[in-house]
Amino acid sequence: MSLINFHLVDAVYKWAGGFDFKDAVIDTKAPEGTIVKTIMRLNMLLGNIKNVCRILGSSALEAKVDEAVEAIRRDIVFCQNLYLT
């Protein structure tokens, strides 16, 4: 039986709220890569939820999901390449 672990919720919530990455992850002991991976997986989940909303015809919920995607899809987490020249 697997347990649900909520230790990254605060960091992801702060990130979605507009905090800088270093400020969002300061209170967690998880590696930064794990947090980035979690945010990217959340983005994939929100994309799937958006597709379901479209199929069901719920444009209001689809708009809310778009807002959530917009909040997390920014800055360094979604950079194509972290090697800056």
C-alpha cells in the first residue's frame, strides 16, 4: 500500500503564487530536481484535466485550469536548457 506524501504541496503552491524558485523551495528538504519534476508532472495532469473539461463542455472549469497552468508554467522550471551562455 502506498502512502500519499504532501511534503511538496507548500513549495508548489508558493511557486504558483508567484514566488521566486529559491523562495518557494526554501522550507522543503526535497531536492530542487524533485520539485521541478513535480511541477512538470502537475502541468501534464492539468493538461489532461483541461482535455476532459473540453470533452464535457465545461468551459468555466477549463478557464480555471488554464489559469492554473499559466501560474505554474513560468521561469526556470520550464526553460528548454539550463545551460545559459
